[in-house]
Amino acid sequence: MSAVTTSFPNTAAAWDLPSRGKVAMAGLIIAESAIFTIFVVAYLFYLGKSITGPTPSQVLETPILYTICLLSSSLTIHLAAKSLERNYTRLFLGLWLLTIALGGLFLYGTAQEWHRLIYEHGLTISTNLFGTTYYSLVGLHAFHVTAGLVMLAIVAVFGLAGRLGVKQSGRIDVLSMYWHFVDAIWVVVFTVVYVLGR
Amino acid sequence: MFWSARSLWAAAPDGSSVHGTNIFSPASTPAKSIADLSVFVLAITGIIFVVVFALLIYSVVKFRERAMHAGREPAQVYGSMQIELAWTVIPILIVVVLFLATARVIHAVQDAPEPASALDVIAIGHQYWWEFRYPKLGIVTANELHIPLSDPSHPTPTFLQLLSADTDHSFWVPELAGKTDLIPNHPNRMWMDPRRTGVFVGQCAQYCGTQHAKMLLRVSVDGPEDFASWVRAQQKPAVEDAGVIAGRRVFERNACMNCHAAGGTPADGRFGPDLTHLMSRATIAAGAAENTHDNLRLWIQNPSAIKPGSLMPAMKLSDADLDAVVSYMETLH
Amino acid sequence: MSSNVITVPVGQTEARPWVDELHQWLTTVDHKRLGILYIVSALLFLVIGGVEALIIRIQLMHSHNNFVSPEVFNRMFTMHGTTMIFFVAMPVLFGFANYLVPLMIGARDMAFPRLNAFSFWLSFLGGLLLYFSFVGGSGLYGAGSAPDVGWWSYAPLGARAFSPGHSSDYWTLALLVSGFGSIGTAINIIATILSLRCPGMKLNRMPLLVWLNLVMAGMVLLAITPLSAAQIMLLIDRYLGGHFFDTQAGGSAVLWMHFFWIFGHPEVYILIIPCFAFMSEIIPVFSRKPIFGYPVMVAATVCIAFVSMSVWAHHMFTIGMNSYANSFFTLTTMAVGVPTGIKIFNWIGTMWGGRIQFKTPMLFSIGFLFQFLIAGLTGIMMAASPFDWQLSLSYFVVAHFHYVIVGGILFALFAAFYYWYPKMTGRMLSEKLGKWHFWLFLIGFHLTFDLMHIPGILGMPRRIYTYEPGRGWDTLNLLITIGAFIQAIAILVFVANLILSYFEGAEAGNDPWDAWTLEWSTSSPPPAYNFAMVPTVASRRPLWDQKHPEDPDSRYE
């Protein structure tokens, strides 16, 4: 065993490192982006390659309203997070619940669209390549929206119980990163499916 | 051992010489271009190995701890930008040289135009056998490919289109060409211009299921007359021998026709090999057994005895029916 | 004694009932315990995967052997590959990262201890799920058992039509589950390194092991996820009637290959980069010099990470890509050899002018250098795609990647074991048994894997349960099998060493190797909180500065 004679030097300089929550969420977003990229690649690769069945231009209707809902929810969650930083808890709660409502509306819109595609046009995940790639990509996104809504709902419960204040704004920031990511993915999916794909 | 240009291993039952599977005994232009490039690459990597290995051994021997060093640490050197530059630039140059040499061969082999004198063959991979079709000659056969010798002054290469009926396979006859895969819904193309006659062997190289190991390849490179006579024999209609009519009935009445085609019968199945000229082949079951009376009988009675996991079911024929159908098969020259 | 170490002499702790101890281990969130759990579970799977390898080798000992049926053989090579990559190599490397990274950056634990535990258990249970397939794989058609589709499960072989029953679902689900565990650990490593470094430890003062694990973790985020995505697609095909890889519906088998290898190639760099990390810590200590060219080593690793994302289709040279694609991947594959070679030169540069001590960790490190050099060069051979049209899918490739994984990764791991076991247990591993382990394993390794290149050159494809006599493959295969058994004996010596030394090994003390990074400043094993006082550092080798106050590194950085 070697002798350690002096203790470690001291530094007086400030030591500021990034927040671990934000770093972790950034990591998760990177990983999830890779998953979505693969589904997007499959979607683009298979455009026009279905042997049978309905094509995108025959059955797809651009979901403008529900897209606006989802993208506005990014604005509302951003404002909510800012209000919490300033301890305006009631404003925060209102904006937060509005975010959940807008996200919920988006999911309702997706459900409506799928209902129409399945029952009016006979397009399912097993119909053809378009069906498989469409439901997988949009479904994967909707799954992430749902997971996000669950987390937002949990926070809402704590908020309604009066347990949220400035001290939790760091965590709220991390959660809103996730929500912004979900919206950004929708911009990509929307472009690929409803703009490029038709 | 593997540097000899010849690699004759044995004589086939029909007397032709059977070549080996040594990638450094090329008998065709694609295989030769690859072998030549490989020697070049081996030489360069060999030099790199000798140099780095020498440095490693030298440092291990010269700088080992000795008693006189006890208690003192050696000079703490942190690095040297010049040295780093040197051993970055030199490898980059080596990569450039290797890449250029390689790119030439890639294009030469893959982008070779097909001359009018080429023979076209379609190879279709199945679990676990090879289907070969010669569209312009009207020939359908299985597992044993006959192609003409190619004379460099008047080349007659064979161009294969590679398709698959089920999973992925790979056509690998090392002394004739590098391997190319057979992938469903993804047609591929390869070529060879063999310069030596004889039988060249290989096998499927892409894992395709239980009996991947016994999906063997047999390529018979024939001189011009031999090839022409083989073609004529294959183009002939099926032999109709009245003496084996009982056996032919067994073939037609049982489920054989679901999978096999045989000229002279209504059988037109595509799942298994075409049997019209079965006896022109040296082996059965894609090379798993020699084409003898006993093997043929055993194969029809119980394919799992020869190739367990093969997709041919045991037909559960009575001994009498079995003997009859084998006699019929043996007339299909 | 430094004020930031509190040692608890052996014997003064109260003996605890074993149920209590077991409960502690099962519910721990301590990075050191989780690290050991990862390592021990990896060793268990190593033995199982090794037995699978021996079964393969016995079957291939001579032509037309029937030690096992083709069905069993095909399951053996599938399970061997899957086990070794996903349940041995990845966990053991995550285990060492877990143990060492917080200690080396002067932190008390990982950024997210509970996520850490969750990720470990996901990974371990994924392994159990894979092996449950032997029992549960038969499904509706009675057609299953363990998966037998190869560790790549190429389409359409993995489709319902060609793999009825559930055997390949166990492959898919086990890897999906453990994949999520890997992503969790990677996120944890990144957050720990970026957010929990002790004061003074700027990014360019981190030990190379920390740097390289940061790069590895970043690669995990980008490489494991394509596999997860592809596996979700495969499940959609198999259970929801999807057509992602259904060639009859216009789907593409080649698309699976692209997705798989976009994962598969970076994966092998994910495996080797932590081994580079071990070498970069161990070789300097046993050469008594700092690592030669620290900034270049970091830059080269980052370079490798980026370039390795662009080489994947060199696993697909035979599938019929056009000549431009083949040329592109030839170029990138050869290019990735440049930063890799630079690292080898830097390790030799570290040894150069040093005072080399041939303790067991260094023996394995020198073995690594020799073997990784050869493995890299056979890789360059196969980078030349026409050469690969012959070598691909043959035993030459099998020899190459085992040269990397066994000759490189496993040797580096052995070095790491001998080096850090004292820190983890407080005991030294036996040098005598270590040298027996090293030499036996070296001989067995070279007998097997040097010779294995030759059947490949002589045309022997891989994944075949038997082969024809008269191709010249028989004697070579027999010798290869003998080498495998020699390696097995060496592993037994290693396991014996691990167990015996735990009870009878010499006491290690804090710093048995006279090393320079922070983990050696605390006791062996460290207390649960790692450091009584969070250290502050002023250079890359804080303990060198302490031991040599007249000539600290901080003067030169």
C-alpha cells in the first residue's frame, strides 16, 4: 500500500455541471429519435411498393385541426413551466390541464382517423405495406403521446393537491422536454405521411 | 498447401476430375481477380503486421523492469504531435492505395457487361435444394449445374440470375467466383467463365434453415462437345419405358405430383426438383447422397434418414410400391 | 493517512443472517453492488455460452458427425452468439462501467441509482427469458424450443412462415427487454459523467476509462435502438399480420439486414471501446508512464464512434448491392482502421521508454495488443469487398470476430479482472494461478482461432452442422476443437482463482498497483459512500500529483 501524504488540492472556482435530469432526458430523446428514424425510413422506403390495397392518396385526410391542437400544447406547456418558475401555481395548473386537454384531443383525432380508415376504407395493419408502415409509425407516435399524457396527468394530480411549487420547476422542465420532443416527432411524421407520402 | 494452383481432390464417379474449394485456386476470371487482389491485400497487411509486431516485441523486451530501476519512475512522456501525425498520415495513405486497388476489382467483376455469347441460367434457391433453368435452351434441372468451358480467345461465360423461392441462400463455388446471395424479392446477378473442365463443388453459404449444411452445389464445367451433348440429353422428352408403368402410376397416384414435375406425366409441381432427367445427376438430395439404387429407395421411403429436416415428407409407401416407383425413377435418364 | 478514507478493518462488522444479505443484494441501488451483480451474472452466462460452444466444437470435430442433430446444432450456434453478445459481453462491460465510473470521477454513486437497478434487472431477466425458450418455445405447432435462426434472425427466416412456434419470439422479446435495460444504463452513464464529476475534473481531466465509457454510452443510444425498432417491426409481422419483412407482399428482406447491421456494427464497437478503456488504464500503470497522447486517444475514439456508424453494410457485401455502394462501404471500413491503428500505436508508445512489470494484468494486455492487431488486419482484408465475396459467411469471418471478441475483448476483460478485483474485494488474485490461466488460455486460443482462418480459405461456410469429408477440413476442425477444450480448462483455472482468492488472497490495501486514478484513493472495497469527502482534482492523475508533489502532472497539462 502506498502512502498518500497530502490531501487533495482545493479549488475555489465555481463548479457548475448540467442538471442530471436534463442530461438524462436528452439521452432518452436521442434514443427515441433513433427508433422513430427507423420507422420513418421503413415508411419512406415502402412508399409506392404496396402490391395491393388502398394507397395513401386514396384514403388519407390531412389532420390539420388535431395537429394544431398538439403543436399548441407545446406552447401551453412551455407557458406552464414558465409560470411555475415564477410560482404562479394556479396559472401553471390551468395551462397544464389545457395541455392535457389538447393532447387528449389529438389522440381523439387519431382514433377518429383510424376508425374511418378501418371501417370505411378497409385499411388495417395487415392490409398491405402502406397499412403496416402507416399504423406502426403513427401508432408508435400515439403511444408516446399516451405515455406523455399519463405522466402529465400524474403531475396534474400533484398540482391539484397543491404540492407543486417553484422547487419542482426543474422536474417540470425535464418533463416538458419530453413533451416538446413528442410534438417535434409529430412534425416529422406529419410531413412524411401527409405531405411527402401522398 | 493452399498456394498450389492445382487443387484436384479426387475423381468423380463418372471419371471427371473433382476440384476443391480453395479460394486461392481460381479457375475463372472473377475468382482470379479476387485471388490476385487478395494477395496484394495480404502483402500490405503482412508488412503492417511485421512492423507493428516488431515494435511491440522490441518494447516488451527493451523496456521491461529491471532490478536497477527499483524505486525510480521512468521519464513521464505525455505524447508527441509529430509522431501522432506520422502514424496518422501513413495509414491514411495505405488506405487510399488499398481502396483504389479494390475499387477497380469491384467494378471489373460487378459491372462486367454480358456478351452475346454468354449462357443465361436462372438459379432459384429453395430450402434445401437448387433449381436451375436455362430459359433459352428450355432446360429445367436441379442441384447440378452444367456450364460450358470458356475459351479466353472466344469467351462463353455463364451469367446467373439468382432468385429465391423462400428464405435467403448464397451460391458459393469458391474456385469459380465469390459468393452472391439469393434473396426473395431481390434478384441478383453473377457470372463465371471457367477455364478448366471438371467438377467444381461448393454449397449454400447463407444460413437458410435446418438443412443448410446439406444444400451442396456441383458445377460441371464441360468442354464444347460434352456440353452440347448434355444439353441435347436434357432437352429430350422424358423416357417412357413401358416396363415401369406400375411405378409411374405409383408416382402419379400419390402426392408426389404436388411437389415434383416429371415429363411424360401430368406432374407439374415446382416445390421440389424436376425429376425428368433425374438419372443424369450424380447425387440426390442436393448432394447429400450419391444417386444409387439404395440411396434413392431410402430417400423416397424416409428422407429424414438422409437429410433430417428436409421438407420432403416420408411417403409411407408399401415395399412393393416403393420398389416400383424406384424402378420408374431409374428410367428417367 | 488521507482524511477522506475510512477503512473498516475486516472482522469488526457484525455477521448478518444470509437472508438479510440476499435481500440487500436483490434490492441494492449501490453502483458497486450492481456492478458486481452485472459481472457475476455475465460470468454465469459465459459458462453457459461456453458449454454451447463446446457442443458445437464436438459436433464439428470430424465430418459427418452425429453428436447432436441439426436442429440442436442450429439452436446451439444461435444461443451461443446471442448469449455471448447480449448476456455476457454487454453486461460485464456495463458492470465494470457501473463500478468504476463513479469512483473515477469522485462521485458517490451513479446519477440515477434506482434506474441503475431497474436496468440491471431488465437485462438479467432478459437473459432468463431467452433461456426459458428451451422449455416454453414449442407454441401451437410443437415446433419450437430455443431459437434457431442465428443471432441475426435474418428475414424471412424469422417470419411466422419459416419459424412457427415461439422460439424466435423468445429471441426477439429477450433482446427487446434487455435492450431497454441497456438504454437505461447508457442514459445513466452519460448523466453521471456529465453531471456528477468532482470539482476540478474538467472533461479533459477525466480518466480515459470515463471518456471511453461516455462515448460507448452515446453509441448505445444510437445503435441499440435500431435493433429495438426492427424487433418491434418483426413482432408486428409475426403477430399483427404486418408486412415489414414479408417478401410475398413486396416487403424487403434486405431492409431487415440494413436495420440489423446499423445496430450490429456499432454494437461491436460498443463492446470493444470499454476494452480500449481498460487497456488505457492498465498499460500506463504497468509501464509506469502516463498514456501516450491522451488528447489523440480521445479524438480517435470519438472518430471511431462516428465512422463506425457508416460501415455497417460491410456485413452485406454478398447481398448484391451495386458497385458504388460496395465501394463506399469498402472505403469507410478501411477508414475506420486508421483511428483504431492510432490507438494501438499510442499504447505501444506508452510502453516505450517505460519500466514494464509483467504482472498478470499486463500479460493479458500484451496479449490483447498482439491479437487485436491481427484481428484488425483480417478486418482490413475483409474490408476489400471482393476478398470478402470469398471470405464472408465462411469460417474466416468466424475466426476474425472471435479473434476480436476472445483475443481482444476477453483478454482485456481478464486484465481488468486481475487489476480491479483487489479493489472490489480487498484481496489480490493469485499471480501463480493467473499465469497458469494466461498461458493455458493463450495456447488454447491460438490453437483454435489461428487455425480457424484456414477452413474459411478452403471454402468451409459457417453455421453448418456437418461437412463433407475430402474437402480438407477434417484435421483442422479436430485441432480447433482441442484448442477449445484447452481454453475451457483455462477458464476453470480462472474461476478457481476468483473463488479461492476471495477467501485466501493476500490483502490488497487501497492501492496495490501504485496507480494514479481516484478509485485507488479509497479503501478496498470502498465504503458504500465511496469517499468520506468528495475529492478535488487538478490533473489527469490526481494520485500521481499526491505521490510526486515535486513533479505533478498539473504542471504539464
